[in-house]
Amino acid sequence: MRVVVSAYGARGSVEPMAGLAVRLRERGAEVRVCAPPDGEFAELLAASGVEAVPVGAPVRPVVTTVRAGSAVGLAQRAADLMAAQFGPVAEAAEGCDLVVATGPLPVTAGARSVAERLGVPYVYATHTPVVLPSPHQPPPGRRGRPLPPEVTDNRELWDLDARLANDMFGAMLGAFRDAADLPPVDDVRGYAFTDRPWLSADPVLSPWPAAGGGADGVVRTGAWFRPAARPLPPEVVAFLEAGAPPVYVGFGSTPLGADAPALARAATEAARARGHRVILARGWADLTPVDDGDDCLAVDVVDHRALFARVTAVVHHGGAGTTTTAARAGVPQVAAPRAGDQPYWADRVTALGLGAACPAPSPEALSAALATALRPDTRARAEAVRGRIRDDGAAVAARLLCEAAGR
């Protein structure tokens, strides 16, 4: 069986698909992952033993330079993303048996069009439930197209979101499909998502409502991770062994702009005030230590599964992968969300008593949040939830995909 995966986005979008690809390969499938050409994604996929097909423009320069909420250049970026699906992704998919896609609508609608042209099954996957239509939640909103604050009915808001998606991407998709001799699509979002979207999120951390409205056809597999943790760099191991477990501070692929130095300082001072050392992850925010103290170590990309088991708390941005990995490690968390689905995951951290949310991370607020995370009762709850987090989501998904393809 040949599977093509289209995954365009930051690390939180690409890494789960690498985990799925590894599990598919274990079942004998030939897998190609079409991903952005950023060097870290090429290294990630190579380390996973997965064939990578570089597609589109690098993500990091866009994420770190586009002003939050700005729609400037959005139409051209969307057109480029869609063109990449009908170009390099379509070429990679020739002769495949299945297409799996995640990412923004220009990617997923284009990927399903490729599968339709080839006459093979298509699966839409997301690692976060906030993008899935449901009467239990509002849509996340679209860049440059704010939802009217006076409308509070979620069903009405999701209907409006579907119309916005058509306005933004309908003509674009229609032109590409016409060139590929495919019929028009009148619901871009519904076409991309299908009536059976796959949710690769842990059911304990992110329960999806059962029957009763919304996307009742959602396929829930558990979160997708690569099966084995990678060793920590020697300098990280040496730092860990030189003292008590430190506090990890990192904001992943979230750009912080001019706020980065202040956030790094606030988090470091909050940890030091409680007698803890710090591991500071540079990430896409380019965090740097606030001084040259030997109680703080700056790191680049490290395996969170290997590291989080050896820290006393995790201060992070509220990304799906980081939140789930910290929960799997049984370590308390402080989530400081900025945008996207991050507020959702921060709310889940507090709802489950795994730590605290800090949406406005001033030094005082971070200090108070870290104090909550370091309480014995918080640690006890984190340890209790640890045993309930699934670790087989990617394996489950691989099995279901093979069944869907008739293999």
C-alpha cells in the first residue's frame, strides 16, 4: 500500500504525521510525507525513516514575520499552498492508494481534490478539536474575517464560517479544479473536512461530545506520536544530573516578537524564586537566557518525551503536542496561550487540575501560576492523569487507515 501524507504547518502539524507515517511503515506501507522544506522538518522526517517531499515555502519565516491577525498577503499565500497540492503533492501521489491531509483549508481542499482525481480514498485529520464544527463550541475565526460578536449561537456561527471559507477560497479552488477537469465544489470546508474527520487528540485531555449534534462522525484515535523517544544531547543530560529537576520553559513554534525577552525573564525569575533551575528552549521565539548563570541551560530541539520525565514543571505555550506530552509524563504545567487553539489546551490543563493557565504572563502572574503547578496536590493529579493518557493513537490510526484502504 502506498500512502501520501500532506502536512503543511508548524511542528505541531508535521510531527504527528511523522508518527502516523512510522506506524504505517510498520504495517508494510510505503509512505511519503509532503511537508514544508524547513530544515528541522527534513531532519525530523529523516530521523523517523520517512521519505519527505518538500512542498511549498518554508513555514518559519512566514510564522515569525506575519503580524498577528493580519490578512496582508493571505490570498497569495493561500493560492501558493493550493497550487502546491495540485503540483508537487499530486506528482507524489501518482499511483498511491490513500491520501491523508492536515493543515489549512487551501491544503486540505487541494489534497482531497488530488485524491478525487486519482480515485483513491482521502482522510482529513486534525490534532485539535477547535476547528471541527460543533454546537458545543464556536469556530476559531478566520484571519482578516472576524466573527460578529453579537451572534452567540454556535450553529449560526459555524454556518457563517462556512460562507466565509467559500468567499475566501471557493473561486480559487474552483479554478484549480477546473484545470484538473474536476467538477465545482459548493462547500469548501465541508469538502475538505468530509463527513468523517479524524481527530488525533487524546480523549482524556480532549473529549469530543458524543452523539447530539456537530460532527458526530468524528473518528477519535488518540494523539499521534512517534513510537520511541530520542536520546537527549549530552549537555542536557549533564545539566539534569548536576542538580534537582529543573523547570522547562519553551514556547515551541509560537513567535513572541518583542515580548520574548520579557517572557523569558519572567519565567526564569519565577522558577528561581522557588529554588529551581531552568531549561530554556529557544524555539521560534528565539528565547535566550536572561544572564550567564549556571542554573539556566538554553537548548534547541530536544525530545520532549525524554526531557519532560526529568523536569519538575513545564511552562509552555499551550500547543496540543506539548500539552499532551507533559500530561503523558505526569508533570505539572503552566500554559501561557497566545493564539489559535492554545487557549483551548490551557483551559483543559486547568479543568483537569494539571496546572495553571496564564494568558497574561506578567512576572507576578507567572509566579502565581508556577506556584499552583508546583503544589503537591497538582502533582498528584498530574500523576493520576498520566496513567490515563493513551500512547497508541498513531498505531490505532494506522490500523484504521489500512482497513479503509482495504489492506
